[in-house]
Amino acid sequence: MTPRTQPTWTTTTQGPEETMALGEKCAALVSDGDVIALDGDLGAGKTQLVRGLARGMAVANRGSVASPTFVLMHEYQPSKPGGLVLVHIDAYRLHSADDLESMGFPGSAVDPLGELRRGAVVVVEWARKVEPILGENVLWVEITHQGPTTRRITLTGRGDWADRVRSMGTPAPSTRCPICKAGVETASQFFPFCSSRCKRVDLGRWLGGSYKISRPIDQSDLEET
Ligand code: ADP
Ligand code: MG
């Protein structure tokens, strides 16, 4: 498969809430039988993204999402009839792809989807370990550390995910709040600040004389643009 058929979409998140919001965005794209693969080191934010998926899919018990530590997988049931189950697998603890097969993934020639995927979305942490058996139709999510609270996240649409990743359009240019450096959506009501608090801090600095200006203020500076 050439890279042209595998569109990518990259963003940078500042803090766990932004990574959850991306998970929520992915949840809006899922359908029955989907597979989402999460790749990234320990503490990258894979489970954080699953929390956002759970929130977006509105599954029951979404407040309790955690890495499956003592069991190989968790299942979160839909909170409404007709909703999809969220199956959360941590491949770190799998000994081999056989373990995944014994859970009913992938299916067989007579039942290609397999028992595990039917009526569900399967999200796999440490997907690299089981990549060959995940199949062709995968949303591949790669998360890398950029700093203590900054993560670079790239989504790659493989197979039937390609059009869905294309539909996400161009990622919004990342803007930083001038006060606390958090990421700010351009649509934010406090833009370019992240919150009313940072907006007030900025005003306080102006009034307190912390900011220097290199020319006198003239009338055009005071007019609304
Ligand atoms: P993983 O499942 O990849 O091992 P977790 O999601 O369990 O990682 O943990 C990620 C940790 O990093 C959490 O403690 C979270 O609060 C923290 N964190 C800091 N910044 C971010 C960010 N931008 N995105 C996701 N998690 C972040
Ligand atoms: Mg985890």
C-alpha cells in the first residue's frame, strides 16, 4: 500500500484533556467492527485517548477506564440500546498474537469479523506487538512525548479508515496562550488566551506596566478592527 492511500492527520496536545478531546473526535468516526491501534511508549497517553473514546461513545462506566492491568481486556457496554461496545485491549501483556486469536480476534473464513469485533469497537494499546494480525482496516494512532505535558499525535487511516481520516480536514494551526502556553482553539471565546483568567492576567500586566511599547499609542490602536 502506498502512503498516498494512507492519509495522516497530525496534531500536538497540551495536557491530558486535549488528548481526551482527540479521542472524542475519533469516537465520532467509528462504526461497528472498527479497530483502533495505539502506538507509543509508557506514559505517552494511550489510555488517556481511550478515555476520550469512551466519553465520545458514551459507554457505561466510562469514568473507570484504565489500562487493563490484571486482565487482558476490558469491555465497556453501550449506555443506550443499539450503541457499540468498547473493547479495550493492552497488547503489552499478551505473550503472542495467539492470545489475541484466542479472544476471538481476528475472525475466521466463515466469520471474518470475528466474535470480539461484532457490535464493538476494539482499541488496542501497544498495537505494534500485534500489528500483523490487526488487519488492513485500522486507525493507527502514534503518540510521542514532546515535553512533560506535550504530545505529538499522528492518525493514519489504513484501508477503510482512509476516507474518514481525509474527512478530518486540515488540523487547526496550534496556537499557544501567551500567558500559560496551553494550546488554544482559534474558536475559543477568550482567543488568543485559553481562559478568562489568563486574559485578566494579561490585562493586569498591561496595567501594571510590565509590557513595554516601542511607540506611543495612537487612535488606530484603540479602534475595533
Ligand atoms: P499510556 O497508556 O500511554 O501508558 P497514560 O494515558 O496511562 O499513558 O498516561 C499518560 C500520562 O501522561 C497521564 O498521567 C497524563 O496525565 C499525562 N499527560 C500529560 N500530558 C499529556 C498529554 N498531552 N496527553 C496525554 N497524557 C498526558
Ligand atoms: Mg495505558
